[in-house]
Amino acid sequence: MTASIARMQRSCPCCGQPMHAGRAPIEALEAAPLTPSERLIVQALARIYPRGTTKAHLVDALYAADPNGGPETASMVIGVHLAHLRKSLLAYGWTIPRCSAGRGAQSRYRLEPLP
């Protein structure tokens, strides 16, 4: 099956209706089976869609209720969650692209619909 045919046959995982222009509605992410931590990250990214944010902002979103601001390895925890989310969100028509910023620049993370 060619990529263009696969794109034409993609349907919304929420309602089963065909997706227009091969793009999933952002509301489709609500149906994704995510851990509570992954859901917080997706919600933080969805609130600012289509803009991106830093890993520090995602740490703040994930550990806002923690009086200590989360573990010392919070940045690595976010990285692991982002790796899982990249795989999980594909079925719902979305991804979090890998950010390759220049030397000394902060990477930015955002939700992006699949083409």
C-alpha cells in the first residue's frame, strides 16, 4: 500500500470518521492510552499548540504539585516520556518531533500532526 493510499484511509481513533487531509484532530489525543505523567505532558503541549516549549517547562508541568520540584533526574524522566509518547501518539495521527537545536541552544518540543 502506498503512503498516499494509507493517508487517504486513515480514520479518527475517537469517532472512526475519515480524517481530512490526512491530519488528526488534536482532540484525538484525549483517547490515547497514556500514563498520568504522559497525559500531563501532552496536555501541556496541547495548550500551547502549535508553538513549542522547553524541557524545563515540561518538567514544571509534570512536577507542579511536587514541593521539591521533582527528582534531580527530572530532565531524563521527561526524555523517557517523550520517547514513549513519540511511539504512542503515532496511532492517533500525532508526534513530537525530535529537536536538534544548535550548540548551546535549548531544544523545543511541540506536538505535530502527521503529514
